[in-house]
Amino acid sequence: MADQHWRIEVDRTTCLGSGMCTGLAPDHFTLVEGRSSPITNLVPPDDLLIDAAESCPIEAILIREEESGAILAPEQ
């Protein structure tokens, strides 16, 4: 499990820049030109990422398990 990584994907064309993700997971997201951007795309598992993806008002954030590509959040 120590080698497991998650991939953060943000659709910057639909992001509204609400800042929910930066408030919930400031170590993983930043706002660039008013839109969310992951600080690093590939990260160790962190439940704050699930919270951020689930809280995004337009579901512009996708969290995937890197090896399998399975979508972890938001729930489909």
C-alpha cells in the first residue's frame, strides 16, 4: 500500500474558481489565474483529496487510483 499513488485531474475549462479545494486540501491545490490547479498531479493517498473532489460545486476535480485508473472521487 505504501507504493500506491493517486492522480489528481482538474478540468480547468469548467472550474469556477470557488476555492473549495484549496480550502479543504491546501497542500494539494492552488488557484492559478482564478482556476484550480493541482500542486502535484501524482500524490500518496489522502482523504482530503476525496473531500475536495466531492465538494467541488461542478465536479471539475477527478481523483484516480494511478495503477488501475479507477475513479475514486467524485462518486459516479
